[in-house]
Amino acid sequence: EKRNLYFPAGYYRLAGSLRVANANITIEGQSAGNVTLDLSDGVGSCLAVQAGGDVTIRNFTLLGHTGLAEKAGSFRMSNGVDSFWACALKSCSAITVTSTERVLIENCHARRMASEAFYCQGAMRTSTNEPRQLTKSLTWLRCSAIDCAANGFNNNDVSENIYLLQSRVDGVGWHAYEGPARFIRLQNNYVRNAGPFTIGDMSHRTEDLHRLGCGQAIVSGNVFEGIGRAEGVAVNHGAGEVVICDNLFINYNGPAINASSYTVPTSYPSKHITVSNNIIDMTCQGDKPRPCTAITVTAPGTIVHDNHIYVRGQTDARVTGIAIGEQALNAQVHDNLIENCGRGIVTTRLRGRITEAADDKTFVQDGLPNEWADSDCYRGWRLVWMRDGKPGDQSVVEAFDPKTLRFTLREARPTKAGETFEAFPPYPTNWRIVGNTVTGCLSPVILDSYGSAACRFSGNIITRGTATHVREAVVVKGLFQLLGNQISGFDEPGSVGLSLYPDSFGKPLPNVIRGNVIERCAAPVGESEKGLWEAAQRASAQE
């Protein structure tokens, strides 16, 4: 039997949580504007729902005691791994859910919550076991989190079918949304002055994630406005099968989309992400502009296509359009339009640092993603040891242990904590950077990664537009195929259409360069040292 609990118009002061356990119930206020649950002198949650089958909560304003300006800090604990969040000393949340099977929270509005405003935690399904009680569907509809100290909306679990719809986040101290749940939809919301919509953040390297995964998500139709803190959408720490599409970023003064493979010792890297059809306006309207990148890709299996990235008016040197990291194997970047940025499309190298050297062949590091057990585990990867920022000797990785996180070299060499290196795979990285238009940028294209014979940069249109003092249109410092591109209008004195550099060890690169049109450029081709263009011509003739 489903029960009903009705709150007449009124202002209700609470000393602690109103708890509902093992119920099928609708809890409804007369209207959100006329029913306030005030926990400003208490601790806990205004409403706390535990277990039960079918719960609906609607039409409340929920008031806590700690706003964004008074948010508590955090600190690392003595074990060097865990953190303590000081808001736990006097917590307050709007609505918390624990393993309730089906939940609808509608037209509920959180203000001044010290802890996560809307929070869900509970049991999880595994590939071999489905608990009798777990959250199978949770919807936040037409809700808001405003002037709150921690997360706006949070799944601190792997509950399933999570919907955040038509809601508003305005002024929260941590994430606008955070969660490693399965089958997440974040759609048609408005966000400003908040941390990111964070997909993933799974802080456990459990074996079962290889079977069921987590953080599968669709992020679409949202508006992110660059007022105050601006951190967009972040995919990290174990998420996979994520679609980020059809969002608007307006006057954005921060990273819009980050498809990240970054890990900590307790997480896996994310993978399999599609970023498409977003309009990203990186024009800063505030008085504190900061360097930022519209789309960053370091997760393997990422596709970025049909996005429009731009700065209105004059070119802005602080903005990068799309950045692709060496670790983003099989990345596809095509049919994007980038206008008036400092840098248009750039590729970067993968760098690591030894944190613990067990012996001359074995070490733990930070920088390279701590890979999944079903990956290649870095077998055969090359490490280039850096000395004063310059490449030195090389090593080959024999193995990476996904349980101990230890790397083993094929041959011994003296290693020590603090040493840095660059890394690249022994096989093609399979990049396809195709059909993009880059115009009005100060550094339109910088291909500065090791690359491979299967890194193709083709069919792109690169023009100077209204940018001035553009020294080099396309810079090549790694192994790429440049096929059928159009480079046009870099006619200022000293400007170069295509600039060639040797590899990290000073050797000419056998880049295949064929079928490109370089027109109205002061110098069509430039080389940092003699012989680079000749090496490219030989490679192109042999292909």
C-alpha cells in the first residue's frame, strides 16, 4: 500500500532528520514557495529516505546552515591517502536516499547546505549478485541547489538509472553533480558558479568494474554559463560509454569538457567517450580571465566531432580549442570549427614521474594512467628519461601490474624517486584529425607529440582570419601524415604556413606530406634545421 504525507503551507524548524524507512510513500508540500523545512539549527538531512520500494518527494524549500562563502575545508589524513571533509563535523543535507528502489524528487530546492545537498548512497549490483534492496531509478526533476557549500547533486554509489533533469545549480562549493552511477542522464539543466558535472570519480579498483563498468552517461541539452567558477563537464576515474552532446557553454572562463584518463592509486582510467555538437563560447566577460582549454582529450577511444568553439571579437591568447594527449589512443577529432583562440588544435606528450623506486627495474609512478587489467599493461612501451627538460636514454617497459601498480623495465637502469620521463606506445596510436576548420588563432595547429605512422592530419582548413602576428600556422614536431590540408592567408612578414621540426632526439621525421594546398603565405614551408623537408619528401615518395 502506498501512503501519502502532506505538509500544509508553513515554516517547519527541524533539529534533525525527518526519516522514512521501508515505505512506499508520497511526501508532498503544498508548494515549494510556501513550505520550508529549516535545518539551520540542526544536523542531518531535512528528509532522509531509507530502503522501501516507491517514494515520491515534491514541493519543498530546504534550508541548511552553511552557504558557499562559509564552506569548510578538508585535509589529508596521516595515512597519506584518505581525506577528511570538515563539513562532516556539522553536516546538513536537503534530501538523502539510501537503497530505495524507485525515487522521484520533484520541485525541491536546497539552500545553504554544508554537505551534499541531494545525496544517494546504498547497495550495488555486481555481475554475480543483485541485492534485494538497491536504487534502480532516481530522478531529480525541476530541483535546485543554490548557495551550498559542497556538492549540488551526488551519487556516492553505483545505483542505476539516475536522472537530473530541468534543474538549476547556482553557487556550490564542490561538484554540480558527481557520481560513478550506472546509466546517468544529466539533461536540460542550468549550471553556473559551480564545479563540474563529474562523471565517474570511482575511487575503487574492483575487479567487477571490468564486467559491468560504471559512469555510463548521457550529458545533453544543458546550459553552462561562465559566471563565477566554471568547470563544465569532467569524465574521469573509471567512467566509460559517455556521450556529451548538444550543450551550450556561454561566456565560459574555464575548461568546458575534459575527457580524462587521469588516475590515482585507487582508480581506473576512463575510456570510450563521444563529444559532439556542443557550442562552446569561450569569451570571458569577467575581470579575472584564466588560461583554459575548451575540450581536453586524454581518454582512449574518444570521438570529438561537430563542435563549435570560439571567442567573440578579438583573438584571446589564453584559450585553447582542442588538446589531445598522447595517451588518447584511437582518438578521432573531426569536423569541428575553432575560431579566435590562442591555440586551435594541439597535441601533447604523456609524461610521468617516479614516486617510488623498488629496485633498478621496478618502480611506481604518477602521470601514466594506472591501466585496466584487460589492457596491454604497457608491454613494450618506450620511456624517454628526461634530463633538465631534455630527452636522454630510453627504456622499454616489460610489464605493468594492475594490482600493485608497479612498472617493470625490460633492462635494469638506476632509477630514483623524482625522475621524470615521457612515454609512447610501440604500436600506432590511430589518431584521425580530419575535416576541422581553424581560423583566427595565434597558433592554429601544434602537433607536438611523438605520434605514429597512423596519426593522420588530413582535409583540414587552416586560415589566418583576423588574427595578427601569427608566426607558424601548422607546427609538426612528431610523426604524422599530413594529407590534403588547406593552409591559407598567413602572409605577414616572417609567417610560415608549415613548420617542420626534428623529433625529440634531433632526427628528421619521415612524415608523409602530400596533396596539401599552401597559399598566400609569406613562407609556405619552414624547417628548424636543414634536411627536414627533404626527409619528408623521401617518405612521401615511398608511401
